[in-house]
Amino acid sequence: MYRSFSTKSMIAVCAVLLTGKQLSAQNQRPPETHIFSIQDAIAYANKNNVQVKNALLDYKIQEQTNRNVTSQAYPQITGNVGSTYYPFVPVQSFPNFIAAGTYGVLTAQGVRDSTGQKIVAPNDFGFITAPFGTKWNASAGASFSQILFDGQVFVGLQARKTALEYATKGMEVTQETIKVNIYKIYYQLVVSQTQMQQIDANIERASKLLNDSRALYKNGFAERLDADRAEVQLANLQTEKLTTQRSIDNGYLGLKFLMGMPMTDSVVLTEQISEERLRQNFPVEDVYQYADRKEYQYLETVNRLNQYNIKRYKAIYLPAVNLNSNFAKTAYRNQFSFFQHNGDWFTQWNIGLNISIPIFDGFAKASNVSKAKLQLQQSQNQLENLRLSIDNEVLIARNNYTASMTTLESQRKNMALAEEVYDQSKKKFEAGAGSTTDITTAQSDLITAQTNFINALYGAVLAKIDYARAIGKLP
């Protein structure tokens, strides 16, 4: 979930992330100038922001994962070729059946030995040891297997589309978060243009006041203190301008970082902001759908994946049927002469059907099904909590928007009144009926009123952005 934070914090975080290494790498290309509306900035970020790029890669990774799942349903064919050399042919030991057979014939025929005695077979004929085999063996063949039925594989095939949707929604959530941040920094910079115009106007007023005070002091119509006050006021305004400009420069750096733009490039903003525009397209009633929020769509996909997870574990209870076959040619030689026509290659071939029937696994399957059901319950609880959170965000955002627009109108009127007070004080001063203290005080009040107006203007901008995001309608 995205949580709003102050613009200064946002700008500071973005500025810290900029390193000298990035700048040196970017200096290898000539800087460019980009003229961007808010939608141009968002479109640029969708192509260049690193987080968005990685989210797109997550989608492509899921595509390859789906291909892996699909491959399990295809036939699996493996070829193999091999040869074995025996420096010493394996020796085997077995009962001496040759001697037993020979003695059997001799005793049956009554054959006598040289002393005239009948030959009698011994009680133990012993063992014969002899090498069996050839020094060289070779084989070439192929194996084939095909899943005819496997519940887990079939559930995986059914879940492929939802898994891709999950990756898509994750990417959209990332894009939405980046978009909200771009909106806020972009319009903070737009508002800062008005702020700089006000500061420049104040500096012009302060410069004229300082010149007038010095002229009156030289002619003996004012005290040195009056000129000094005017000089201090001008110095303060110039310092404020430098501070504001530095904040604006950092804001542009932060905006470029969010968009994934090289720091050496320049951005020109084309959008304008006004009270009338802030009041446009604001609904009288809160009409919204939970499904308009990217986070809600994302959690709905998680919920469907958890349902598939339950089906997958339940499918383990079903038998699995596999067809397999092996075919091979084998040859035996005492020399490496397999490619010569001096011996046979013997054929081996088998075809098998295997049915695997789960009987008892120590309740592992039941445990996995129960765990998957609990995970589904968690995702359903998250959806319910998100609905409450959206309702809360919409109401708070609407209240903040209403209050901010009221505050903005009040501060605009207050600023207009402060300008009028300043103009009257200036006229009195020029007519010799007022002091520099009066006009300096009026100018300070005007600066305060202008600052309050700028803060109220940006507050209204943030409130409208937050409300549009809360109802899922941020363009």
C-alpha cells in the first residue's frame, strides 16, 4: 500500500539516491531537453523507471515459468550414447558344474580308475573363476516418457493464465505507485513556479523600498535605521530565493530519478494549476468500485492462485499414470571396432505403463491441503481489510480535499488583503505619512500570506491526487 509523505522528504530521498557513478555514466551521451506534460512524464517513467522495468521482467519470468509447467505435459525424449572399456574384464566365481557333470557320467558308466576301482565323485567339486564379458561395450538408444494423467500438472496448466495475470497486476501496482509520486513531485514543481514569481515580485518591491529609503535618508527625510531595515528585508528575500531555488533543483532531480531519466537531461513542465482546475471533475458523491484499485485487483489474483493451490494439493490424492519406453542397441567387442562390420549390435526395447497410487504418506497431503486453505483464508482476510482501508482512504481524502479547498480560498483572500495593506502602506510611505516600519511590517505580512497560500495550493493539489488515487481514478 502506498503511504503519502511530505514533499521535502520525497525530494530528499530521491536526491540521496543520485551518485557520482550515475552522473559519470550519463555524461557519455549529450544532454537532452524534454518538454513534458504530466502524462508524458508518466509514460516516460513506464518505459525507463527501474522498478517498472523489473516488474516487466517479472512478467517475462512468469512466462518462462509457464512454459516450464507446460513442458511437463509434453513427451519427454532423451537420447544416450556411451561406451565402456574394461582394462580387466570382471571375474566371476561359480560352482564347478563341469566337474559335477563329468563325474556324473563316469559314475553312471561305472568307469574305473587305473587301480581298477570305480570312480567316486568327491563331496565338493569347488568353484570355477573366469572372466566374463569383453573389454569394450557400447550402447546407443533413446528413452521416451509421457504423462497420461497427473492431477498436479493439470492444475498447473489451468493456473497459467492466472499466474500471468498475477505478474501483470504486480507490474500495474508498481506503475501506480510511481505514478502517484510523479504526480506529487510534478505539481509541487508547478506550484513552485508561482512561488518563485511571488518571491521575484517581493524582491522587486524590497529593492524599490531600499532605494526610496536611501534617497529619503540622504535628503534628511528618513533615518538610517529605515534604510537598514529595508536592506535586511531585501537580504532575507534573496536568501529565501536561493533556498527555494535549491529545493526546486532538488525536486527536478527527484522527478528525473523517478522517471529513470539521466540527471544531465533537462525537463520543462507544461502543466498549469489553478483553483478552477482543482475544482473540476470532483464528484458530489463518493461513487467508486473496489476493483478500480490496482491493489485490490492484485489481491484478487492472489486469492485465485491460492484456490488453485488447494486444488493442486488435493490432486495428489489421485493416481498418476505414465507411459514410458526404452530402445537401445548394444555391442560387445574385445577391440574398439564398433564402426566396423565385424560384429552384431543387439536390440533392446521395452514399453511400460506405470500407475502410481498414493496410499499413505504420514498425513503430508492432508497437512498441505490444510495449509493451502489457511493461506486462502489469509488472502480473503486481506481483501476484506483492503475494502475497509479503501473506504477509510476515500472518506479521509474527500474530507481533506474539502478542507483544503476551503483553506485555499481563505488564504487567497488573505493574500489579496495583505497585498492591499501593503499597497496602502506603500502609498503612505511615498506620501511621507508612513514609516518604513509600517511598510516593512506590511511586506512581512504579505510574504507570510503568500507562503500560506502556496502551502494551501499544494495541499489542495495533494488532496485531489490522494482522492483520485483512493477511488482508483488517477488518470
